Amino acid sequence: MAAQGVRASEYQVKAVFLFNFAQFVDWPAEAFPAGDTPLVICVLGNDPFGEALDQTVRDERLGSRPFQVQRYQSVDEIKICHILFINRSEGARPEVILAGLKQRPILTVSDADGFAQRGGMIRFVTDRNRIRLQLNLTATEAAHLTISSKLLRVAEIVRRTGS
Amino acid sequence: MAKAATFLLLGLGLVSVTNPAFAQQPDSAAQALKHLSIEQLMNLEVMSVSRRPERLAQTASAIQVITQEDIRASGASSLPEALRLASNLQVAQLDSRQWAISARGFNSTTANKLLVLIDGRTVYTPLFSGVFWDVQEVSLADIDRIEVISGPGATLWGANAVNGVINVITKDAKDTPGVALSGGGGTELRGFGTARYGGQVGSAARYRIYATRFARDPSVLPSGLDAVDDWHLGQGGFRADWDASTISHVTLQGDLYDGRIGQPSAGDIAVSGRNVMAKWSRTISETSGLTAQLYYDRTNRDIPGTFGEDLDTYDVDLQHQTRLGARHDLVWGLGYRVINDRITNTPALAFLPAHVARQWFTGFVQDEIALVPDRLHLALGTKIEHNDYTGFEIQPSGRVNWTLSPAATLWAAVSRAVRAPSRVDRELYAPGQPPYFLAGGPGFHSEEELAYELGYRHQRGSFALSVATFYSRYHGLRSLEQVNPPAATPIVIGNGQDGESYGAELTAGYWLTSRWRVRAGYTELRVHIWPNPGSTDTSRGATESQAPDRQLFLHSSIDLPAHLGFDAGLRVIGEIARPGVPAYAELNARLTWQPTAKVDLSIVGQNLLNPRHIEFGAPGATRREIERGVYGLVEWHF
């Protein structure tokens, strides 16, 4: 009932989800070489966000860390990255991308069909104009990411591993 | 303070995130959204300018969606082949190029109760209210998805959505950047090649251009002789998408094709055509949007010895949706179409008059009512159409969608649909000069359907299940009436038959592991057609509906180590008792190797179980048989 009448642009909301994930995930220490290493949200492939992602994280900090947005065309170019959004077109066959990440501690997110079942970590599912989350816990564990129970409660947990 | 107030108002749903003020300052929308909890974000309704928000009419209907991944995995090399992936369709291949495709029965080569749209453009010939499948050559790699709805969709969709709608949606140009080349060849699909380039103009406009060409082997006759229906087609086209602003989107697209198909005598069939389309959508407010589209389509077909047709179609559509109060979502639209159809008559058959211009006016309105918000929704609507043959036709429907739990949905619908006359029904004469053996019926009126549907959908994690059941009653189905009974000829086309159909469509999908997905589809269908008192039609529907009682599909897609993928699809199709097509089972399979991220190498086997099999048509020396086929494919993206 609360949300009746409220409609926002799809990628504006997804950008805010990405920003929120930073607060619900614990990365292993090696993911942040320095105390002020920024928290980097990366977009692989075509960027569907436009300005929305930059605007969402502008002037935001997670503790002492500022946020940064990076865009990459190929998985091999990715340097420091904590949350990786993979565009729908690339995410439909995620195996090559995920293999390229070699289980680095990067939270992988996409809206592609079957992403969480195929070894990705979080998939945005649009269902009756609302965004649901699917979470592959085996994949997050393999990358040594700890997911807060707050996120676990609202996400749909998908079975099986993505090795 | 202001932030706290915004948060509170958002939480209560009293202020919208994309109201005009926010739309101009997306930055403040981002700021406002950040104050929502994850749960609140998940409860927020989203909309995208480029994608039509999902309507209840779709969720409360027997919809099956064929994804790009499904098409790839299947090894399909044409749109009709891809449509075999929807188990709620009856798909049968007649020869190298002709297909009979329908939903809920009433299948024939001139099936006339299905609406087929490619990006909103109706690919339909007013000649028989059906589709010439041999010229619907969509570049399969550029398809985003195909929505297949069985059952009447007449209220929301265009004319002719009596028993189903096939909605082919191609990718936005922003999803097809760079160069993609593919090509290959084999035994049935002799050779093919496609080149596509996607580019960008400024930051807001993207485009792609493509060209494709193929050659297909002839089918065979029962004697083993070649049916001389080899088929060649070349096509090119473009699509451009422009985000004119954060709230408006413009799409321009077009295609051009030219092809030749062999015939045993009288020379090759020549087909050609072109179309161009403009679409504009605009978000007016958080609860309201406007879409307009305009297209022109031309097709030319010359079948030496049978007939020739030049058809021009002009179409314009407007659609507006808006929310009224807290519980009503209203969508309404207007459409106008005019066709100019010129037939070249032959001694074999004639359409009289040979040249016609016809127009259609349509209007529709539908209200989606949240009886219990997020739980129980009702959609009531009607379409009003005016055509030159029968005047006004009214096609109302009522649909209800009940969300039992986040995983489970129950839906039900009652709809009325009509199949308006086409040129075949009223204007066809055979032979081309009197005395006629067969004549169109000057009094032929619309066929009517009343359909009742009940469905259930379940989706949880890796498992999805859908069941749709239906019962339909038909009045005034097309019949062939003896003019001077008991003399068998001449005959005239009438509305002398009634009928009913019932059945169930089941689909299930499951990810066995992260790398192995299986899907199944099963359809059970009965169609009964009988002559009304006074009718002299004795076919009992055999000419109007040729569909198997049941069909079963099993698909498996597995990702193997070493960048290999293996996909297989089995179909088991029941017999078509009349006119006598035996039951058959066939298997398609595809093995793909991705040596690098940029290259895919595949080998595809089609109809592997039998050297030859029959899918459609009456027994006889000229019934064509479909051969086993194998082809190789190389795809390169950069």
C-alpha cells in the first residue's frame, strides 16, 4: 500500500540499490589496500545508468572511504573494484566474465536472466514493476564476502554454486 | 529537516519520486531514494521509458516468453523455428519455407486467428488474415525476447488477436554495440551470413545496421525427389534509439528484403518488401505516459501461375496510460490503418475486385482496478473496431489476477474476440473466370469467440511452473457451402459452422545446477467443429483446424567445462487425425565452443531422429517432407 502511486526510473532505483549494497557487505581486508582506499562501484559494458549512479554516490562516504564509479569495457581491465554491475547484454552469458574475475572479492550484480543461477551473486529481478533481489550465497562465500542478515532477509536465496 | 520530510512522505507514498520537479532534477530524486530502506526500495514501482510497463492483461494471461538465450541455445535459424520454443503454439513446417503456426488449434497454412507483431508492426496480410512466414526474417541475434500469448488478446492488442499474439521485441540499439559477424552453412541451411554494426551519435543516440543473406535447400517429396522449393533471401535494415531527454525516447527502424523461392513449374516465386517505423514514448508524470507509433510497410509477392500481390500498409497508433485515484490504472488508445492491396489475377484464381483500399479504425480502453492493492487486481476493458466489411465490432474482456503469495499467482479471464472477414472470405474466386468452382461469400461476417481461461503461475528460486486452462466457444466459423445441394460444386464461403475448444498448457523450468537448466512444455488441446442446421459443409472443421491433440517439449541447456555448451530440444507431436499427419518425435541439438570471449563456434543438428519426417498436410504425392539438417556456425564479436 505504501508504495502505491510512486514510480521511479528503473536505473535510478538500481543505482541506489548498488549504493546500499556497500553497507550490507563486508569485504576481506585485502580488498582495501589502504585506509582511505575508495569503495569502487564498476560498470562493465554499456552503462545503463546515465548520470544516476554518479549522482547517487556523489559526496557519499562509507566510514572514511569515499565512493567512486569506474566504467570498463572488458573484464581484464578491472583493477580495484568492490561492486561490479554487469549490463544485461553481457550478463546473459556471465561465465566468461565471472571466470575472468577469478573469485576476487567483488560483489557481482546484474539484471540478466539467470544471473544468480549461473554463478553471479545478486540479480535484480523486475516483477510487476518492482525490483526484487536474488542472491547466490555460494558465490558470495567463494569470494569471501560476508552478507549482512538485513540483505539476506529481503533477498531470495538461490541454491547451488557458481564455481 | 527537508530531508526528513521527504523521507516521511516517500515512505507514506504521498509524494512521487518522478514528479515533474524531480524529473527536472534527477539529482534530488537520487538523494530522496537514498533515504529509503531496502524494503522500501523493493516496494517502489519502477518504470523505464523504453520498456512498456507490464500490464495486467499480460500477467493474467497464458504468456510464454522466449528469451534471447533460449533462441541461441535452440540453434534456431529462422523466426518460425524459434517459435517452436513456445509450447503453447502449434508450429508445423510444410516445406523449405512454408509454415503453419497457430495457438489453440485452427492451424493451417492460412491460419487466421493469430496476431503477429514485430516491434509493434503487424506482419499480417489482409488477404487471409494470416502471415507469410517466409518473409518475416528477423535477425535472431538482435531479438530481445518473444512474448507468446495464447488465448484472445483482442482488447489490448491489434486486430486479429483471436487465439493468440506473438510479439517479437528486438533489442534497443544500445544493447548491440560494435561489430558482430556470423556465418556458416550445412545440409539444409546451405549457407548464411550476417553482419551487424552498432554505433553511437553523441551520448544519447545509438544505432545499428545489419545485412543478412541465406540459401536453403529444397524439401523432398514422398518419392524422394527434390521438391524444387529452394529458397534464397537477402535482407538489410537499421534501428536507431535516441533518449531525447530523461523522459522521452524515440525509435526509428526499417528493413528491406528481396528473395526467390523455387517452384516445380511456372518459374520462381519472387518476394520483396520494405518497412519503416517511428516510435515515440514520453513519460508525462510518475503515473502517466504516452506512446505514439507510425509505420509504413510494403510487400510484393509474385507466385507465377497462382497470383501476385502488392500490398501497402499505413498505420498510426496512439496509447495513453494514466492513474486515476489510488486504485485505477487507465490505458486507452486509438489506431488507424489503411491498406492498398493490388492482386494480379491468374487463370487459377482471382480476387475480385483485384484492387482494394480498406481502412480500420480502432479504439480501446482498459481500467486496471486494484481491488486489494498488490493482491487482487481486476482489468476490465474493451476494444471497438470499425472495418469496411462488417462495421463496428466490440471485443470486451475481464481479467483478474490474484497474488496468493510472492511465489504464486492465480488468474482468470473471460473475453470475446472476433475474426473479421479477410479478402479470401469474400473476394476469392476459383478458377479465375466463370463458371466458378469456389466463390467468396458476399454475406460472410465475422467469426465470434467467447473464451474462458483460468491459470496458475508459480516462481520460486530456481523453479518456475505455469498452467493455463481454457474453454472457448466459437460461432459462425468459416464453412464451404454447396450452392445447389446435393451437387458438390459450386461452393460458396459461409459462416455455417460452430465449434468449441478446450485444453491446458503447462510449462516448467528448473535450474538443476548453476550450469544446467531444464525446461518442459506440454499442451493438451481438443477442437470440435460442427455444421449448423442448414449448412451443407461436411468437413467437420478439417479445413479450418489441423492441430495435434497433444505436444510435449523438453529442453536442456548445459554449460560444460572448457568453454563448451551443449543444448538439446526434444519435441513429441501428436498425430493430426485429419487430414492424416502421423505423430512424430524430433530432436534438435547444439554444441558451442567459446575459445575466446569474442568467438563462438557452434554445430547445430536439426530434426536428428529421422532422415525425413512430415509435419503437415494431406497425404499425397506432393506432400513435402522435412529432412534432417546439420549446419556449422561461426560468430565473432568485437
